[in-house]
Amino acid sequence: MSVHQTTCCYCGVGCGIVVRQEPNGRLTVEGDKQHPSNRGMLCSKGLNLPYTVMDQSDRLLYPQMRLGRSMPLQRVSWDAALERTAAVFRTLIQKYGPDSVAFYVSGQSLTEEYYLVNKLIKGFIGSNNIDTNSRLCMSSAVVGYKLSLGEDAVPVCYDDIEEADVFYVQGANPAWCHPILWRRIEAHKTANPHVKIICVDPRRTDTARSSDLHLPIRPGTDIVLNNAIGRLLIENGHIDPDFMLDHTDGFPAYREQVLQRTTGEAADLCGIEPNAIRQAAAWIGRSKGFLSLWTMGLNQSVVGVNKNLSLINLHLITGRIGKPGNGPFSLTGQPNAMGGREVGGLANALPAHREVTNAAHRAELEAFWNSPVRMAPQPGLTATEMFEALADDKLKAIWIINTNPLVSMPDVNAVEKALKTARFVVVQDVSNRADTVALADVVLPAAAWLEKEGTMTNAERRIAYLPKVLDAPGEALPDAEIIWRFAHKMGFGDSFRYTKPAEVYQEYTQITAGTNVDVTGVNYELLRKNRTIQWPFPKKEIANNEVKNPENRVIPPGTQRLFTDHRFYTANQRAQIHAVPDGNASEPTDEDFPLVLTTGRIRDQWHTMTKTGRVAKLGQHSPQPFLQIHPDDAAQRGIREGQLVDVRGRRGEVRVRAQLTDDVRPGLCFLPMHWGKILASNQVRANNLTNALIDPRSKEPDFKFSAVEVVPY
Ligand code: SF4
């Protein structure tokens, strides 16, 4: 039997997993008790990973291509597939310029893969047209952190959980979506009954049910609530004037902003009781450890950046940051969304948190990569912009890697039209269940989890090494190898002479030297020995501070939490408090579409179900898509429990069974986001209804607020 330590490939918690392979090939998994993130625990998705690995019935096994969309895909060699793709890319670039092509990648890609695609398009093709599905997930938090703390740097670590006594969970349902973190919070509360959990969510989720205070605010009113809490913290004397004087800017304008509304006015706007806001402010104000956690309820909003800033403000005015148990903690959705950002896998970013708009940063990368082109000075197309540009024929070719935009993008009917009419579509994926495969001109089979090696970074800046345990089936190749082989076909072979991912990672670490994301001390050998390392981890830390635990593993001396010296990453090392207006700019409701639709995850499924949808056990929790609607709204429309209903919006519709529940506020309904065409039908795809409005700064879509009507079928 062989035993391997690796990391779960689903969510950003980044749980350590021990994989055992028996001589007959059977795989078992258990939580890694030595892993600092999960301490041996795994949720239902992690525990069922062996089934997704052992069932290979849906795997893409060979490269395929076709010369016209009306023709069937045909098996070809790797050389043929990559040569044709390179020929098309070269022709388009020559005729229309480098911005005529784009890569759309995934927060599930490994760091090395992200780095290579980024290097190829930015440093060698000369376009910044690479974006990731993390744009749909984390980009508002990224901008929020940058504007307030100076950089996309999550300041806390999981060990802060056991140091906190107030948890403020806003727009997140960690009980379902980050279950192992939530179990740590629950265990901490059980051991310390004085610990308080406040949950802000228009839905009564499992997180809300196990909280001490649930604030079921109207969708879109998070900033009103946070500003109201800010006002009460000021009025109750629960702010830290010395901290603000020494380490922040912007408080006077903030105070002026939050004083504009009384608690009563804010409560009316939020649709909750004033005393509930007072209670939340009192607990936060009196806490010793104030940890806020958030995900898509704040991020996936047309005012997502302002929502983030309004929450981070609460930490800055109280000085609750950089101290044990305190800090604003944006929970990463995908397993390597953070690693992708570290290597610059966004249309506006460069490796080590550099910016494409910064001439000095571009010059550093051009020199480091020995680029044959001048790097483009303007940000490339972001996720939603790519598909709009495809529809307008401004973008001619798109290469989609390990993500399924035909289910996951907002206003997905428009995305489907764009892909159908696009001149050239390459899909690189593991599974033939990805809906996008049906619209591809070239299909490239990728190796899956356990079939390739590389690194990922979880939500607490913890870099983990994932070993190769199994051979990929058929001719599937690791994503990194596909990209470096393609670079050779494009004529960039001299700069892509890699033979293994360790070389790619080593190259990346060199350009982090001296930055806030310095990982020059990290390499595969150390990661194999140590299992995980948090960034930053400069080289000197190995030489000077190596210490070992009883298992003879190196304990990294890297910072567990950031900003312990209260020097932030802004130019003047002071954090910026922002006066944030509390308006929302979501799609308006009206007589025809009077209800607000919000979308989200269910407990046992992951994204577009290409993996979890294959595990029968995981389907038992919620076998079918459903619409949650308040009983009063249902009664007004003559809708009964379990009845088929049509959910109609301005861009499309969905037909599902109604679930009547007061877990949603009146005026609100909820659809899970997982189901797509292949697994069910077009009729249940939640994103038929969502809109393409985006936050102007983060470019993150407004998934949580679309106007709809519901009628009996
Ligand atoms: Fe995997 Fe996330 Fe579950 Fe951990 S909590 S086992 S990382 S899905």
C-alpha cells in the first residue's frame, strides 16, 4: 500500500488529506491529523473524493478537434491539436493584434499552471487577456484589501479562530461552504460558551441557525448595516483613537458618513430591528477578539468593493487587526484562488502582486522573462468582458482551462450565444461533462487531482504541495505541460524549457524576492518535508530560523498573521479608512419582476457538479434543483409546496420545484447555482436569470441580486 499526503481540491479551506492506494488500485482517504488547517477533519465532499477519482467514465482521454462546428470532434495527436491551435493564434494575432486572443482559467488550477499561462500571454503574446473564474468570486475582496491595507493580503490565519470571542459572518454560509472551518468555530464556541456568533444573511442558513444573532437584512443593505454598527461603535466609545492616530487615515470623513443615518433609519432600510443592530455593535465593541468572515454575499455585488470596505472599516476603527483573534477574513471560495492571484492570474495583475498598469512592474517582468514583446500597459478583458467581446467579435479566440462558463457565468444565455458564434474555442478540461466541451473547436484532455504535481495556496496564505499519485488516463497531460508544449509550438521554446513543475515554481519564487509575497525560501523539497508553508517566507527564514517539531518537520517561522507591527502595505504604511456611501446599484425590481433572486451553493455539491455530480451519496442531500420562496409570496401567486414553477427574469427563465420556507425573507427567493444543461437541462440553469452588472472597480458580477417573477407552471 502506498500512502500520500495531499490537499483537497475543492474549497479554499485547503484541508490536508492522506490518500492510501491499495495494491488493487483502490483508493481511500482520511483527513490529515498533522495538517494545521483541518487537524484530521474532512467534510462530505473531501471524504467522497475517491469516487470522483476511481470513476473515470467521463474522462477526456485524447485531444480532439474539428474544422467546423457542424462537424463532429475527432481524435487527433497532441502535436496536431497544439499545432493547429498555435497556427490559429498566430494568424489572429498577426491580423488583429495580441488582444484578439484570451485565456479564461480557474481557481482550481495549480499555481504553476496559472503562472505559465500568465507568462505566455502577458510576456510573450503581449496581451493581458487572461482572467480567472476567481473574478466571479474574490475580486471585490482583492480590491477591498488593496484600497484599505495596501495589498491583496489576507491578514489573519485559522489559529485566530481559537483566539476570537466574536465572529461576524456576513454574506457567507460557512456551515455548508467552508464546513471544516465552521467546525473549528463551533468547537471553539462549545468549549467557550461566552463566544458570540453574529450572522448577517437574508436567508436563515445553517450558519444563521447556529448563530447567537441572525440579522436577516434586505439584500443589498450590508453597507447600511456596517455603517450603522460603525456609528454605534463610535458613540459607545468602542473605537481605538490611538490606533487610528498612529496607523490609519480617513477617520474624520468616515465618521461624517456614518453619522448621516440613525440606527432606526438604518434598521428600517435593512428591514431588521434597531435593537439587533445595537446588540451586534455591543458584542463587537466589547470583544477581545473580533473576527469577521465573508464570502459571496459581499463580493458578488455591483457594490462589492464598498461592501468589503465597510466591513474592513470596523476593524480599522477599533484597531482589531494584526492582533490574535482579530481581523477581516475573506474566505476563499476555490482551492487555489489565492495562489492564482499571487502569480498574477488576473487581467490587471502581474506576479507577486504587481500591476500591469505600473510601468516599473512591467519593466521588471519584461527583463525577468526576457520578453520578445513590450507588455501591454492596460488591463486585459475580465471574465464577463471576455464573453461580451467574443459576442462583438472583438475577441476572436478563447482558451478555457478547467472551468465551465456555460453554467457559471452570469447572464449565461448571452455567454452561450457568444461561444456559439466565436471564431475559435479551445477547451482544456478533465471531464466531458463540462458543458463548454460541446462548443469547442479543440478539446485538450487534462490530468486531474492526484495525476499531477504542483502547489496551491489556501485561504490563510498556506502553500501546500500536491504530489502526483496516479498516472492520468489515456493521453491526458498535466495542465502545465500542455501550456509549455503550446509555447514551444508558438515559437517561444527557449523561454519555456521546463521538464517538471518544480522548475516552474522555482522560477516564480525568484520574482517574489523583496515583495510582500516573498516566497524565495519555498521549494518543493521543503514543501515535501514540511507539508505546508505560509507566505511570506523569504529565503533567510530557512537559513536562520529552521526549527523542527517532534515529527522532525520544519516549523515555518513565517508570519502567521500579518500586520502585527501595524505597518500596512500602503505607501505611507497606514491603513486607509474609507467613507463608504451605502447605496446599492443592482437591477431594479418592478411590477413585472417584483422579487429578488439570490443564488448560491448547497452543502454537498461543488460548482457545476462535473465532479460531485458523479457521486450518488452527495446527490442524496439535494437531488434536484429547487426554488426557495417565502410562503407569503407563494400564497400570493397560488404556488404550493413542491409545485413546478417558472422563474422568469429579463434574460431568461428557469423551471424548478418550489420549496416554501420562511428561511428566505418575503420578497426574496433562492436558487442553487450548480445545475447546468448537461446534468439536467437548460431549464434549471440558475444563471439564465442573473445579470451581467459588475462592480466598476472589481469587475465582479452581481450574482446575488436579480429581479424575477415566479408563476405556477
Ligand atoms: Fe475539501 Fe473544503 Fe471540505 Fe476541506 S472543507 S474537505 S477543503 S471541500
